[in-house]
Amino acid sequence: MTHFRTLGLAATLTLGLTSCSLLSGDETADAPTVPAQTDIDTDAAITSDDTAQTSAMAAPAPTTPDEVVLFAHDSFAVPEELVAQFEADTGFQLEIQLAGDAGQLANQISLTAGSPVADVAFGVDNTYAGRAVEAGAFTAYTPSDLPGSAEAHALPDGGAALTPVDFGDVCVNVDNVWFANNGLVPPQTLRDLTKPEYEDLFVTPGASTSSPGMAFLLASVGEFGLTEWQGYWEDLMANGAKVTSGWTDAYTAEFTAGGGGGDRPIVLSYASSPPSTIPEGFWEPTTSALLDTCFRQVEYAGVLDGAANPAGAQAVVDWLVSPEVQASIPDSMYMYPVDDEVALPELWAQFAPLAEEPIVVHPGQIEEQRETWLREWADIATG
């Protein structure tokens, strides 16, 4: 039986509306219920307060030799039958601690480097992994059966410590029905969002309170450069862009296709969002992801340095990249598995393609400049 202990935020492991590849909702009454995506934003601040984070990590370390503790972001989800099989195969009892979003997870791991309260971590992504690696929070381990395709997602300068598990593209999404009804051609690029015809139409979660929001900030840095992205955000805000605390507010409350009566037909979400907006009895989504606006997130797992059960931690990392767990990722966490031999859901293949050329910012540069970029962004977007 799997046990869950919540740390930091009050967290629940559900397939509800607060989950990282955020599948979208639909504005029609008979549309399918919006499944959880790995929202990784939980409407809580990404930047950390060290005192609060240290307090949140005060839970005792595991003491039983057959227990292995996995520290994960709130949106971690694996089918119970796979957890039960892991426990039967390995003899380890898996306990899962939830830590908030990906940024909070990385912050807490970094603050307790060398003296962790868990054995293994999952969900540190490429926007925050550099901090945890630099802090020495992980010890080197590479699964012997790591899929060959995972190498394409390895973290530069940290590949020996962190194992890629899944990935997804954060992209601008549009409500196709709204644009058709209003006789307006949808935007295609980030620059388009600053044009007068799209005034007051765009909503995004904030970079300081949401992991997808942080990814959008990084997309603007990667697209416009170190000296031009600030001007882009000034133009974006002058054109009526709305910033919310998290993805849930942006998508389900403000987006016209989110089911909450919103009035903004352009929203930041994921490339995997559109398939969930296919109304019952129809064959295509009511929304689209703009693939020229995407920033790629990669999520990693790693053995924590100082783990009480390093053998169990290694077994968990092996399990996360096993064919069975990799095959479950699209339906359980709405991300793409790093194993490219896993068959994707049929609708994903048709309506959730990945960006051919996602916007890239080097993880080392993110680590060096993150706090500066967040301060500059806050001055423009929320000041």
C-alpha cells in the first residue's frame, strides 16, 4: 500500500484540475471533464523563502529498511497497480511525499542537500535543476535500462545525477471556435500577441507563481534575447495581457474554452491540451496550440545524496523509466515519456504534436539569471 505524506503546501494527489501538461477544458456542456495535467504551479510562489522551506522539510527521515521515500511535485501520479507491482517486485514499501510545484521541490531539495528527508526525488525540471545539482543534492546514478531516447533530454552538466523521465511543451493555446465566430485570424507567434487586434485577449499564469508561467518568461528570453525580452513584456502588458497566479485561474476561469465563462480566447497552456477539448460526438478539438511559441520542460528523477535507503532510491529511478511506467505517463501525468518506443494515445498523435523547434534557454544560464529575470519581470508585469 502506498503512503502519502504532504510537505510544504497542502497537497493532494488527484487527477483533478491542478495537475504539468495541463489538458484544456471545453466550453460546451457535454464536453469531456478536464483531466489533470502536470500543472506544477499550485498557485504558490516559485521563489523560495529559505526559512519557510526549511520548516516545511522538518519531517523525520525514514527508519525502516524496507521503506523508500519518494519526494515529488504535487502532480506526480502513477497508477496504483504499478505502485503495487513495484512493491511486490522490489520488496520496498513506497512512500510518497508531495512538495508543491517544481520550483518549490527544487528549493527544498537544495536546502537539505546532504541531509535529505527522502531517498529519491522526481519532478525537478530544467528550469530549476541547476540549483539542486549545484547544491550537491543528488548523487550520480544512471539506470542500466535507461531508454536510448532519454539521452536527448539529458541535463547538460548534470546528466550523471539526474535521469530524464518525461517532457512537455508549454505553448500559447487559442480557442478556435471563438476566433471563427468573431471573424478574426488567430495569432501564430509570440510577437503577434502584442498586436492591436489581440488587445485584452491573452491570459497567462505569472512567472513568479507558476511553473508554466516561468516557462513562458523563459520562452520570451529565448525568443527575444537578453536585452529585448523586457521590451516585449512591456508591449504585451500595454496590449492588455492579464496575469493570474496559476494555470487553473488562467485556463479554467479566464479562457473562453476553459468551461468557466472566461472572456479571453488566448491562454498559456501545453501542446497536449487540445485533445481534451474534443466535444462528445465530434472528431477534432475546439482549441489549438501554437507550436512556434513553445518552451520545452523536462522532468528528472535522481537519488538524493545522503539517502537512508540508496538501494531503494535506485530502484525507484529504474522503475520510473521502465516501459510500464513510461507507458502510463501520457494518461496519468499528461506529459510525453522519454522512451520514444512508447505508443502515445491516438488523439495525442493527431492533435498534440510537439514543437519541431522549441525555444531553448540553457539550464546554466537559467540558473545564473533566474532571480534577476524574475525581478525584472515582476517590475513590468505586476509592478
